Amino acid sequence: MRYFRRTFVVGDPAKARLTVHVSADSRYLFYCNGEFIGRGPAKGDINHHFYDTFNLTPHLRKGRNVLAAIVLDMSRVAHRPARLGPPCSVMTYTGGFVLEGVLTGKSGKVMADLRTDANWRVAIDRAHRFQNENTTFEGYHGYFEHRVSKFIPAGWNTTRFDDSGWPPAHVLFQAELRENRRDPTSPYGLMPRMIPMLEEAEPQNFPDAYIAGGGEVPAAWKKLLAAGRPLTLKPGTRIDLVLDMGRLTTAFPHLAVSGGAGSSFRLTYAEALRLPWNTSGAKLLGRQQSLANLASHFADESSGWTFDRRGKVTGWCDRWEPSGRDEVFEPLHWRAFRYVGLQITVGKQPLKVRAVRQRFTAYPYRIKARFRSSDPALDRIWQVGLHTMRMCSHETFEDCPHYEQMQYAGDTMITSQLALFTTGDARLSRQALYHFDWSRLTDGLTQSRYPSRLIQVIPAWSIHWISTLRDYLLCTGDRTTAADLLPGVHAVLDWYRRQAGPDGLPAKLPFWNITDWCPWWPRGVVPGADTGATCIHSAQFINALDETAWIVRQLGKPAEADALTAEAERLRRIAHATFWSEAEGLYFDRPGGPEISQYGNAWAVVAGFAGERERSILMRRFPEDAKLAPGSFFWWHTGFAALARCGRFDDLPRHLGPWHESVNCGLSTFVEENSYWRSLCHAWSAHPVLEFQQRILGVLPAEPGFARIAIRPHRCGLTHAKGSVCTPHGLVETGWRVEGERFLLEARVPGNIPTRVTLPDGTSREFAGGRIRLEGVLQ
């Protein structure tokens, strides 16, 4: 950790202008005249290192002013998963801080050049230590804090502080914009931030709290927690509380104290509580089972997750030792939690606690879409799904906020589309597409997660990246980005072609070939993936050929699109002959079987292996036959598409049991997989929200950027449904209801966008946007 300061004088703030560009390796918190301005940079990599821009003109004052930053250098410590270490998602070369900015008058006359040079002062921080206490899972999100505040220079970021004893900073590298690099003098290719700053709310109360073990908190603590009335703790006092948000959040815990030098705080963060499986009267998530195939080093077989107040708060923790001054503690990085175990040990001096609160933070999505139906249980899934998306969206999309905070291409495929349809904000999606393109290995595949210090490759996740680009283009109409990324798409397809066996299907794939957390498959790898062709990988490649053909056709390359379509059709016939079993009436997972799975047959349908005859036969057993290897939440994203292709999407409510179970268990987010073994908030499990919008409401873009719109609702046993979908042109609002034997649909489409409406009975009509009404009959 380093402190940086630069003082300067302003004659008349009304006549001064100051805009600065700021970045750091690895993280910074930036202040002007003691006021917090922002934190960053956004996550990129060394050759794509983001900088932030701040307008400081409103913060200037007459006389002495100061710019200040605290910078965390993560470059000196390797990321070691088994021992945690720094965040895997923060890519680093060497510690440093950079600022460029010129103080000018209204006319543009330079009054002071404030760029980082020897006029800046720097000091070593001795207050922040980092620790991995209670770490038993190789979490990729990085270490936690131990802050000893007596070593923080009081007022170090204010104008009154005397920094004359601090040595001058020295230049490591001359800053260079990425596009201007020729013979680089710096390892960093600087580029402007692609996303807005995260939302950071004002401090708010914890909705509930209790004594560890379940007891009521004393009256004085209730007044502090609910009304902000300070309380004073006597020397030697020990406190062990549990703060309960009532649902998962991502936030900065916020503690304000006075006095109490020698006291200590411990804040332990948990998504849920843990209790032994045999606890009398306790309701636990899931069931007791072996964890041998669940890739978990955090959970154990003797206890499970619960919201029973008798449970323990276990997991990672921050430690804080206040200085005795009036001060506030917030960790440098946000935490993900429902519960915070707060333990306080008061030293030899009284400790006044002025606030115990938290500040929400996440990507600044504004959810505009709505959904309501005749089934309140679907409405609850909608709300929990949206909250899951928000909790998994910060500086990148994340698989899970509590454990990893890593951007995986499989999860991103779902979360990106959720964001596009429910918020209309495409910026995080666009950044993610570029992130994975930057991650590309020399053989052509993207990495499965990025930014990442540790390389991990899952071939199927490169396929999901192509799907994300296809969905992005369809929703936004941004052909420029699609054209920019198209060479990378071809590189992925070429990699798959190089893995082809004699029949042309990808076979014996290297790397980690997980496709879904199927409990029957070791580490989620479909049988046969390491030895030959499989139905899933073949179907995913063929589907990627089709999606790429669509992309290049939108980019004005019909001959190239035709060639890709022909390649897909040729391989589709081969794949059908290779994997179809007439005896089983299903597709084998590998040639000759005997394994069959939900996911494999779903992909066979979606990729078009199955004709009308095969779909009819397949649906006699799919997806519920007990002999089909089961999938987790993730596979259903493809499974629901397969049901729609087979004309059985109205069966959707029958298959939402795992989501209803999560809601009924009291979860506020959807979990990683059905065993409840680890992450209780996982991005890929929120995809029913898409089904509600795209198939129950039935709204889809028919051309890139919603230049044409298709509305084709499905009843799914409901008597009415109503909601909206975000488009670049505004909200498409639609609703339908059943009245006797009639099906009535009303919609409002912005502008004059051509819209085709198709009702469940097949009635179809074209409209030129605006207000739409159409009536059909029940089948």
C-alpha cells in the first residue's frame, strides 16, 4: 500500500477548471480535498489497462488544494488458489499510480500541471495487512483485511496535512495510450473505461440483528442499529452479534467509532448459516451427501446451509483495530453477504460505537422491464432472478459474488442477455465480449474466465462467447463491435475444426471439458469427451457455425454465411447418424452409448439433429426419464429452448421445481447447482427470467437492434401475463389474457417498428408498431 499526495493553489475556484485521468496498478481510492471521488480502475489486463476520468472543478476551493490516493499493489504476491492470495481477476505487472490533469482558467490558460511526477509525495502504508483466516476453499476473490488504524496518518488526504516529510515520488514509466504505443516505454496500454462507475449508496441500517446463537440484542444495541443512537462499551466488554440483511447483498460494511484504542473488531461474511445435519427441528438446504464430485473445499459433509438463527456464521473475515480517534471503517473492497458476524473486544479504554451500517454497491443497472402473471410463484422467480443478476454484476459479470467474483463466459452468456432485456444497458456486455477476445490463446480459444491471473480453458465456454456476441448483436444492432470481434470468432471455429476426427466432428478435446454440473459426471465432463466425439460438443460446434453464419450475414457477407451454413448442415447429418439410437429413442452422449443425458438430448434438438419424427419420439422420454443423466440449473437454459423447438414449451411450469424450491427455502438468489454445496448466488441460474420475457410474453428481436420485432406468446397454463422488454427504441409493453374461449393480446411498440404477432392458435398479423390488439381462440 502507498499514499500519494499533490498539493496546488487555486486563486479563484469560479474561474478554474480541472479534469483528471487516473489509473493504478492494482487498485486505487482517489480523493480531492479529503472528499472521496472514486475507486478503480475497472478490471482489464496489462495491455488493456483502464483509466478513469473525473471532473474535479466542483471540488476546488480557494487557496490550498490537494489530490490524494491510496494505492494497493497486488503485483508482489502470486495468486495461489489453495491459499487465496490476491484476487485472481485483478491482472497486474508492478505497483504504480498515474494521474494526468492540468488546472486551467476559463480561457484554457494553464495554471498548474498536476501530472504524476516528482512534485507528488509518496509514503508507505503500514496500517493495512492482508490475511486469509478461515480460508478452506480456494476462493478466487482474494484476501481480506487486517487494518491497524493507529498507523494511518491522521488527515493524510486533507489540505491541513503536512507531507513535507514524505519523499517525492519517482517515475516508473511514461504513460501511453494503447493506440499510441510504438516502441513502448511502459508495459501498460492505457484505454478509457468502458463502463460507468459502480453504484455506491449511502449507509443504511441492517434490517435485523441478534446475539450469536439466536438471542435478542439488548435495547441499547437496538437503538444503535435502528436509530443510530450511539452506545458506549466498557473496557473488557465482548460482543458477538449476527447482522442479518434478510437477503444477499454486495456492500461495504460501515462502522463508525470514537475512542476505544486497543479494541478489536472481526467481521465474518456468509451467504447463509451452518448447522449440523442432525440439528433437531432445523430446516437445512439440500440433503446430506458425499461431496466427492462437487469440487468443494469449503463445505463439509457434517453440516449444511440454513437460515435457522442457531446456525454459525463461518467464512472469511476482516479484522480492524481502531486507533482511538473518531473514524470510520469500510474495507477497501466490497463484500458479499447476507449475514455478518460482528465480534468486538473492547480494550482498556471505553469504545463509543456511533454506527453499524452497510453501503450497497453494484453495477448501476436500472431495471426497467416488468413481469406479472396469474401465477404468483412465477412472479417470485422473476424477482429472485433479477436480484441474482444484480448481485453478479459489478466491474465485470461474475459467476458468484461471494466465492470467486470471476467472469466466466458460460455465466456471462446468460447474465448479459438478462441485462440487455431487462435494463437495456449494453455496456457491461460489450466490455465482457472484448475481455474474452483479449484472453485468446495462441491456438485460437478464449479463456473460460477473464480477466484472470490463472489460465483456465473450457472449450465449450468459447462457444458460449460466440452465442453472447450473437445475442448482443441481435439486441443492440452494434455491427461495429461484431465486425471487430469476428476474427476471434473464426479463430474459435478453426480450433474446433483442428480437433475434428475423420468424420469432421470435434473429438478427443483437450483442456477441461465441463459442460454442466451433472452429478453423474466427474467434474462435469460428459462421458467420452476425452476419447472421441460427443453429442454435446458436436452440437455446440454446429450451433456455433449457424450463429456465426447469422452474424456474418448481418455484416454483409452472404457467401461466407452460405459456406458456414453448408458446413453446419453437413455435420448435422453426420452427428444425427452418429448419436441417434432408434432403440432408445434418444441421442447417446457418445457413439454407441450407452450413456444418455438431459443436456445431450437438449443440444441435439437445439442444434437441429432431430427432425420432426425424432423430436416426437424423443419427447416420450425427454426430459424426465430417470435414465437420463440429470443436469443442474445451467443445462435448463438449453433445455427450455429444446422444449420450445419440440412444441412443448407450455410444459415450462412442470420443470421449475428447483427454482420454486430455492424460493421456498428462503433464498433471495438462485444457487449454483441443485446440491446447495457452495455458491448460493450464481449468475447462470437466473435464466427463467429470459423465458418469461421471450416466450411467455413472447417478445424477441427479429432483426438486429429490434429493427423488426416478433411477439409470439405461450400460455404455459396461465390465464394472464403482462410485462415489458427493453429495446434500443424503448420498452415493448405487452400483455395477454384468456377470456372464456378467447385469447386477447394487447401491446405497445415504440415508433413504427414492424412487428409480427403470432398467437398460440396460429393467428398471425403484421403491425407497424404503436398500439396493437389481436384476438385468437384457445386450442
